[in-house]
Amino acid sequence: MSTPGKFITLEGVDGAGKSTHLDFVADWLRAQSREVVVTREPGGTPLGETLRELLLHRDMDADTELLLMFAARQQHLAALIRPALARGAWVVSDRFTDASYAYQCGGRGIAAERVAALEAWVQRGFAPDLTLLFDVSPELAEARRAAARTADRFEREADSFFSRVRNAYLDRARAEPARIRVLDARQGIAALQVEIAALLQELG
């Protein structure tokens, strides 16, 4: 029987730069002879990608948004994440449930208890082994977003929304410091990658 793999997630406000480091994490793990599966949320499966298009580009009620996020997450876990981990692969995901607490609770104002109920139902105690939280001010994140691409409906939110999202992420990190490791995303790419490599080495 193969040894179960590890689940690593990258989090941060839109524009924090986490996506820039996703390939570095995957390449570093492959260099250690790991099988690596790279994925994202919402998305990761054919159904999840369909839901992603709705979530990013269609206006909807905040509760509808939360429920669709967890519908996509359930499919993601069932069809991709759990099977990959069971065969010994390491899964690296651009966002997971911490994003729901940050965006839907912090950003939208949904009660954390409601997200926790969905988390318990869908995940049944499952959580990432390591979460890399790329922290940056909303102002710098906005500047990076403006230079990068056409904004989706989340990225068009006001700075006050992203301030709430950032604060919610940092609250999560303070509550789970062993799992959620905060990285100063103002640093240059090379400096950040030295820190990331050290955390991956620590995970084993």
C-alpha cells in the first residue's frame, strides 16, 4: 500500500502573487521525486470549472456563492484530491476552504458558523497539511491586479472588501499557526522562494 500524499494549499487576496509561486512549489516537490497534482479552487474538475465560470462572472446572492463554492469543493475532493492523496501523490491547490472563510465570511459577511457547518459536512475533518498564505496590503494587491489581467467580479471589489478578506486570512493564521504559514508577499520572488523551500523541506 502506498503512503498517502500531502495536501498543500496557497492562499491570499487576489493580487498577492500566490499563483506566481504555484509552479515553484510543484517543481520543488517533483525534484524530490514526488508525484504532484496541481489544481485550483473553484475548479479542478470538469464540473468545478463550470461552476468557476459562474462564480467569477455571474452576479449572485452571497449565500448562493457560498453554496456553489462548497458544491465545487465536494466534487473536487471526491474526484481529484482524495484519490490522488490515496495513491501517494502530493496535491498543490490554488485556494481551498480558508478562502471561503476569507472571502465569504470576511468579505461578504456570512457568519463563520455557517461556513463551518458546510466544511464539516463536505470535508469530514479533512484539512491541508500546509497552507502558504501570501500576505500583502490591499493597495499593492490592487496595483498588481490592474497590471495583470481583466478583472473578474471578485477582483472588481473595493479595497474595503479586500481589507476584510486579508484580516480574515490573518485571523485564520493566528488560530492555526502550525498549518498556515504567513509569507510577506512584498518580498521579491527569489527571497520568497527560499522561504517556501524551507517550509516544504520542513513538511517532509
